[in-house]
Amino acid sequence: MVVKVGGTTPPPVVVPGPPADLLQLPILTLTTPDGQAVPLSDITLGWCVEEIQGLGSVPRTVTTAPRSRGGARLRNQRLEARTLILTVLLHGRTPAEFAQRWLLLEEMVCDTDVDRLAQLTITRPGQPSRTIDVYYVSGFDGEPGYGIVDDVLVLTLGCPDGLFRSAEPIRFAWAPEEPVDFFDGYPNLSGASVGGTQDITNPGQVDAWGAWTIRGPASGLTAAITTGGVTRQFTFTPVGGPLGDGEVATITSDPRAVIGPAGENWTSAINWSTGRLWPIPRGESRISMAATGGTPGKTRVAFEFYPRWRAA
């Protein structure tokens, strides 16, 4: 029997900063494609964002059709990419220090490409952090030293997905175990968790898309979600035979991909004729996981998703 072994909703991630009454802008942190966190709101580093534009509700394109009785009917809407504009004050005590900081910031901000997106994290006082993928567009077009010891840069960052996401995911995990005394160490878990079923809440404003990690041994997985009485599911069967002890397969729904233990494309492992990778609607749903061919203490299924937001 599949039994849930852990589920956590991480506490809000709040980046330390000045007292709220002294802070006029959200705290910004840029994480480079190489994973380096660059504070953008700390003037002691030699730069500081003075203004940011583009944090409002996600842009959208709408399609309408005229009504015979007047007015129009909304036929379709699509959420679009967005652009962020950062006004950055850059300074140094000497021309040499200023040029050094200019070049350092340029190296970290502009090191993006098609498959090398950076992440911008926005934290308002007392609020959970929200993150968005970004790439450099323009702003470092001048020459270092133009302002001698200080300058104002206007940086444009493109965001291929106009939605913000929570900085930390919501995670759950399941494993096959004997149910005897299992819940003694998990008093916060209810009987609804037995049998691989868990009630979840997506606190975001739009659908979220999850990711699954299956650690073998396992010969298959069926995952389902029920929202408002409607159930969606998909079935995963490892390519070439069951997952071995310690082998890991990964399923992501955005972008849609199935990756085998050696990094191979396992798209055919999903039975697309009977199911699809499903979204997690905002609000409450119930999900279930059923792994076959598992071994107690070894097999494990992990599931996580990032709530998403229209604005930051």
C-alpha cells in the first residue's frame, strides 16, 4: 500500500532588509544562471535599485467578438510575457573603483542566454518572496567611467513567463510502508493521507504545474487529481523495464518532459492516450499517487509545485 510519508508547506521566505517604515521599494535579489545571488538593494555594494517598473498584473491579449445585441463577448485571453525596467544607481569612491563595480555588475546581470535565464526575487516588507525568470535586454550600452565616480543605469529585463511564482515550492512525498504505527511520528497528518491521497491547497492566483520524482525500485506510477468532482490522471511506465534500486525518473509538466535515470528522453513512458499531465488549479484539490513494484524503505515518490501570481 502506498502511504504518504511527509508533506510540507514551507514558511514564507522573507529576505532581511531595512525596517518597513524606511523601505520605499521591494528588496530585489538577482540569481545568476550560475546560481550566484546578487543583492540589488544594498547600496554598500556600490549599486542600488532606485526604481522598478513592471511589477503590476501580468499583460494579457484578449480576443472578442461583437454581439448582435450590442457590445462584445470575450472569446479568449492569453497571459503574455512582461518587461521589467530597473533604475540602478551605481557609484564608487574613485574612478577605478567605479569602473570595477560597473564591470562586475555587467558581468552578473548580462550573463543570460536562451538556456541561461537568471531569476529575480522580489520581497516586500512582511510578505512572502516572489520570483520570476529574466534575461538581460539593454542598459549596459554605455562605457564604464562615463559618470566618473557615479552613474544611473536603466536596465531592461525580459520575462518569458509574465507570471511570478513563490520563491519556495510546496512539497509532498510518498513511499510504500507497512501502516503499523506509521503516524506516531507525524501527528499533523490525518487519516486522509492513508492510501497515497492528500488534500492540497494552491494559494496562488492561477493554475500551477507540478513535477514528480520517482526513485526506484518501481514498475509504474499512477497520479491523479480531483477538483470540483472532476478527476484527471496519467500513468507512467518506465521505458525498458522497472526502475532499479536507486534509479530516478523525473516528470515535469511545464515544460512537459519525462527524463530517465541517464538523462534520456522518456516521453513514451506516459500513456498519452489515456491521460495528460494535469495542472493544479487554485484553491483546494485532492491528489493521489499509486506506485507499483515498490520496496519499503527504498521506493519514494516526491511531488512539488510552485504557486503562481499575476503581480508582485
